[in-house]
Amino acid sequence: MKEISSCMLKELVWREERQVPTVHAYLTQAAVISVQYVPAAVTALVGMNAKDEVLSWAGSYPKIIEIAATMCRLMDDVAGHEVTTTHHTSSPAT
């Protein structure tokens, strides 16, 4: 939890200081913060009546779950950017 908080703080500093991180630095941060998607993956496996060994595997944060979590984070960032861009470029109703 401390690592996630630290990464979120770093992203906040980047935003407030208008810094643009390198892709590697950003993806490293995104991977740590995206750990919140792991419980969703484990819950999905429980819903499918997965065996204990499958749940242990999923809880070990394998590469496929790490990549899927990072993809979810990137898609969320793109959607957030589109919403922000739409709100800033739309003209007010007259």
C-alpha cells in the first residue's frame, strides 16, 4: 500500500509541476498503481470456481495479470484524456 501511495504521489508531482515522464517511468508507475486490478482478476476466478492452485498463481502477480492491469490503466488514461479534451474544446451553449 505504501508503494502505491508513493507512486500516486509521484504522478501528482508530475502533474502539478507539469513534468512529462519518460514512457518507461510512466509505465513503471502505472504497473504499480494498477495492482488494484489484481483483486478483480482473483474475484473473477473465484466466480468460476477456480481451484486453490489457480488462486495462488493469480495472487503471485504473474506477468499476464501485470500486463492486463497495465493495459487497463492505459485504456483508463486514454478515456480520461478524451473526456478532458472534449470538455475543454466544446463551446458553451448560447
